[in-house]
Amino acid sequence: MAEQFDVVVIGGGPGGYVAAIRAAQLGLKTACVEKWTGKDGKQALGGTCLNVGCIPSKALLDSSKHYHHVQHDYAKHGIKADGVAMDIGTMLGRKDDIVQKLTGGVGMLFKANKVASYHGTGRLLADRQVEVTPADGSEAVTLQAKHVILASGSVPIAIPNVAFDGEYIVDNEGALDFGEVPEKFGVIGAGVIGLELGSVWNWLGSDVTLLEAMPDFLAATDPDIQKQAARIFKKQGLDIRLGTLVKSAEVKDGKVEVTVEDKNGESTMSFDRLLVSVGRRAYTEGLLADDCGVTLTERGQIEVNEQSQTTAPGVWAIGDCVRGPMLAHKASEEGVAVAELIAGKPAHIHFDTVPWVIYTEPEIAWVGKTETELKEAGVDYQTGTFPFAAIGRALASGKTDGMVKIISHAETDELLGVHIIGAAASELIAECVVTMEFHGSAEDLARIVHAHPTMSEAVHEAALHLDKRAIHRAN
């Protein structure tokens, strides 16, 4: 007889493991199925984010930034350092240690909350049964659940005539484990992943070229942020080529030969390594039995309603495999909401206030609408901006690139969007998210006392500038 659970979660990423923990906290007998195997041969919880995404990429960004700064910036502080070298193996080892600590930490949280963990592949059958095929090759087992939460995540999108080989042509996972710095590093896609991993290897000494098919750079961001970002990244040495379509790529004699097409026609480029980072798609391969009752959308995502319920009774879906932004924090909050709905508590997710972050240097963060979106929607708005170059803390720390831009409704002053490019943008965006969640105004941000000297004063001054009363810039 199948073991009985109140909740079975398929997928142990930032959506799935959080849903499992919250469900267990609420007194529900919970199991989580995750197939990921770490470098130590054991189950690795945390999904793409902890294993080959958010966390390891931030570890490499930090290491590569230190290396770059000691070479180019420390002299300004009076620090002299000659003969500086980067040990790639040590850098990768540090990254792997961080990953193992965090994935192991999730395992400890499972034990503390009495979540049953299954290392294997989960498949949803009819009547909320979940078939688990163990990773060690042993006989499959079946779990019976009152509720099933699907949190299968996403995988990188492949493009025609560019086949991953795991060594020369790689996805984000492969770009986290190069054994040496490639002399020439090509990146297909100048989005979040392309910019972050392109920055890592650029700071370590690679000649990095980003090939972006779209005519606009960072099209999802506000136009003023796009302009600043393009200027800053070009200054850093990133060669960003817009309107450049990759037709094919193949490995010849240890080099990747890439055929591209732009306004000047077709041409060929050669790289030592090539990263394909053109986006991700919902991962549902092998997840759903034909009679499970769950349907997919035209985009291949699991169809859900506003409360994350699928078309099958008692089956829910969250994270990258459903609609909405493919962001770890969005998946986690969906996981909490679904666990609480299952337990009979009220819960919801407000997608309009989900923040976005690109962890380049400087960072880029935003929440809400861009000026472009508001123009297209015919909304009457007003804006305020402030440069970090006029902030004392930014000058003292040598981090003066970037700006804060605030957009509010012209009549009500309700905050509609905030866009930041600058140091610590990922942290500065939080007070703006809170303000928007409470339907606050730009005036609220302007009236709040911000500590001095801090980077957050740029948010304060941008809010003041919107009403033509900024203190440290001309209005």
C-alpha cells in the first residue's frame, strides 16, 4: 500500500523546498521528491538556484570582483599589490563549498521539520498518486497524497544549430566550472544570465562578446536604466552587439566557430568557449502521466488559476513551471502561499510588486512599471531621479556609477515603479517594494528619514526630486 501524505511536493528548488517546510510547519504530513545529485553523489536540494544558478554565480561574481578591484582600483586607496594572480581551482572550490553548505542546510531543515525526503524522479499519476523512481536505481515506490504541489522548475532554452557539448558550448551550469579563463568568451544573449556570467569572466581577464538578437539592450528595464547600463558595461570592456542573430555554432580544432547575421550580413566569429543564455523554459518532461488531469498551456507551462491550482483537483503548481516571472523569490512566496491555502489559511501573491535584480557591478534592480509601459498604457505619471555621483557614501566608497529613478501617478502620487542601477541596488529596492505593497506614494519615501551617509539617500533624493525639492541636485 502506498504511503499516505497530506502533501507531496515534486521538486526541491526554492519553490518546492519552501512549500514543503511551510506545509510541515502547519502540521501537514509532507514529503518532497528531488532528483538532483550533487558533486558528492548525494541528493542536493535547492534546485537550479542553489546548485547551478543564483548562489554559485554570486560566489563567482564576488571572487572575480575582488580580483578585478585589487588589479585596478586598490591603488586609489593607497594599497599596492604587485604580481596578483587568480587560482581558478581555489575560486571554484570556494563556490562548491558554499553550494554544499546551503544544500546541506536545506536537508537539515527537512529533518528539523520532519519532511520526508525522496532522492529520485517524481511523476504525477491519477488521483494524486506520485510515483518515485529512486536515483540509486532501486524499485519505484508510490506515494498517495491529499494534495500534490508541482515545482519542477525550468531548464535553459536551446537554439537551432547550436548544440550543447558541456565543454566548449555550454549553458549556465557549464559556465560556472571552466577550469581556466577562456581568452575569448562568447555569450549568446545579453540578458540577466549572460551579463552576470559575462561579467565574471570579463573581470578574470576574458575578452567577452555578448551577441543579442534583440535591437534593444535590456528591453525589460526602464529606458534611462538601459542607457546607463550600456554605457557602464561598455566602459568595463563588455562588447555588446545588438541586433545580432546567431545562425550556427560548431567546434573546430578546440575553437567555437560562430556564424552570425546582423545589419551588415553574415560573418564568422571564433571563441574559446560559448555560453548559450537566451532564456529558460518550464521543465515538465516525464512529470505528468496522461491521466493525471493536469493540462499545459500553449507555452508548455502548467496551467494554473490565480491561487496556483491546476486543472486537477488537489494538485497545485508553483515556480518556473507556471506563469509569472522565473525568479527564485517568486517561487518561494508561491510555495508559502500554497501551503497556507492547503492548510485553510488566507494567502495571495501580488505579482505587481515582485522585485527584479541583475547582479552585475553595478547592480540593477527594479519593481513595478517602466516609463515605456506607462506611456503605452496611457497613464499620466511623473518622475524623479538622482545620481549616485552626488551621494557622499558613494563617493567615499568609490561606487558612483548609476542612479535611482522613481515614477508615481501624476494625480495620486501612488508609487508605480522604481528603477535603480548602482551599488547595493538589490538591497535598496526593498523599501520601494514595501512602499508599493502598501500602496504608498513618492511623498512617503520623501518624508521618511534616511540615515546619512548611506546609499539609500539616493532613493530619498529621487523622491524629493519628483516634487522639485531635491536638496543635493538642481531641480
